[in-house]
Amino acid sequence: MQNHFLSDQDLTPFVEALMSRSPVIAPVAKRTRFVFERLATADELRLDYDTTVLPPKTVFFPTKQDLIHFDNEGFRSCINPEEQVLLGVHPHDIKGIAMSDVFYKDRQVDNNYLANRRATTIVGSSVQNHYKHAFFGSMNADRPLTGHDMFLTKIDGGYVAEVLTDKGAALIELGNFSEATDEQIAAADAANRAANENCPEKLNGTAEAIREKVRAAFDSPVWEELSRDCFSCGSCNIVCPTCYCFDVQDEWNLEGGGKRFRLWDACLTREFSEVAGPGGSENFREDRAERYRHRFMRKATYLNDQLGGPACIGCGRCSGACTADIANPVTVINKILEQS
């Protein structure tokens, strides 16, 4: 691991050098919010963003993705990765990517996801402004930060660049970096600690306590109470960095060919748990309270063994996306902890 320093005035030339080599996907302003999008100019980059509407997993797993094309002569895979740089990923979103890596490698390997993942160099960046619903300081805060290639921390006068892989080291040659001083490294450590400590919202229990008490609340009336206003729209699922369900569909054309593609799916919607059966369909989570409970059970308990902790990074996107204001994990989990 090496630490370098890049001054504020040298950031734009560095980003332009990255763009000259490969596409750069980074946070840009979109009306009153931010999104990860391919940079058209280096001036679009906003490392001071609070959060993006959708998580950076869209770079590896698009909302709609062709899997195969087929015709009378056979079928062809649509895996076609492009070397690219994903720039400006916050630490908690890096953890979300690491969780997705587990989901798509474990048991059934997802080559479509992994091809895009391997073709991408990830450059993280520190949180300069907090999203109003963020609680990453108390959710998976101790989870190791892995899977990225370089990390930029904003300090006075510029950025401390921590290089973690050979792919990250290769980027140093593209910018006017100098060796970081001990004082600059200490300032970067302090900035990242402060980002965790200053989260607007906070969970009132450890990951282990949350796991045990949420599971123990399976039959609690809290689910019916909190889901009363739920629209079953699935917005909380769609913006979540660690949701990974999808639906596969085929589309045919008049010439006899077509394509198979997949779309993000959401367990909060009624259709998600509807299956075909003798004489009609059956829904194994008919009640919205059951679907609401399932989401929190997945995040707080069911996936802990696979991930080594909760399947949540504390980004707060679900809270911001919920029009009924009932999706906030902090509100729900703290309520369960208090009742227990």
C-alpha cells in the first residue's frame, strides 16, 4: 500500500488523462441529485456529492441487460466487457460492491456481472457531504474496505491517494502525484473517521444484537404496524446496493429470432412472490406485511452468514426513495431493539 498526494489544481488534468485512456463513470449532478454517469468532460465530476440516486452496481449489473441473442442459426452470448474506470465511489458503496461480488460468485457464478467487474478499475473517494438519511457510521462500519484499486481522501489543498493494487498503481503515472507526507496521511485518516462519526442517523445496537433481535421479532406485530402505509412499489429494493434479484424474459421478433434479457426485480412487489400453480397462480407472500418483513429479515439476518455481517451498507437510499416514509432501516431496527 502506497500513499500519494494530488493537489486540487492537478485533479482535472488527472481525470482528463483517465478519460483519454478509457471511459470514466463518476458522480455528476442531475437536477437536484447525483448519478453515476460516463463523464463527457472532467468538469462534470462532483466528488463533493452526498449520494447518488442508484448505486454504482449499475456499472456491473445494468437495470436491463441482454444475456443472449438467438435466431435460426443458434444463440450468441452478449458478454462484452469494456475496460473502464469507476471513479468517486464512497467507502460504504465500495462495501456494497464487495457484497455483490460475493452474491454473484457464490454457488451459481454470474459471468455477466463478473466480466464487467473484472474490466473495471475502482477509484474510491471520501465522503465530503452526508446524505440526510445516511447511517453508515453505525452499519458495517468495521467491515474491511476491499475490492477497490485506489482511494482518494479530500484534505486541505488536495487529495491523499491510497494505492491498493497494480491497477491502481498504473493510474499514478497519469497524474502529477507526489509522495504524501505523514501529516497529510494523518489528515486523511481523520477525515474518514469524521465521516463515520458525523452520520445524520445511527443504529442503537451492534450487528450481532440486530441479527438476533430482528430474527426473534419474526412474529411481532411491528411488521403489520409499520407496513400499513406501504405501497408495495419496490422502490426501496431498486435503489439498494445489495439487492440482487432479477427477472429473466425472452423477446421474439417476426423473423424468428430474439433475445433473452434480465431486469432488476423487487421482493416488495406483489408479483415477485406470485407463482404458477394447478388451476391458477399462488402467492407465497400475499400480505404486504410479510413482504415488508422479508426485506428486513434478508438485510439484517438471513445473509449474515454468507457475508459475515448485515446485507446493508447504511447509505440511506431506501429511506429517500420511499414515498410512504416507512422504509428507513434505522427507524425499523431501533424500534425492534427498543421493544426487545
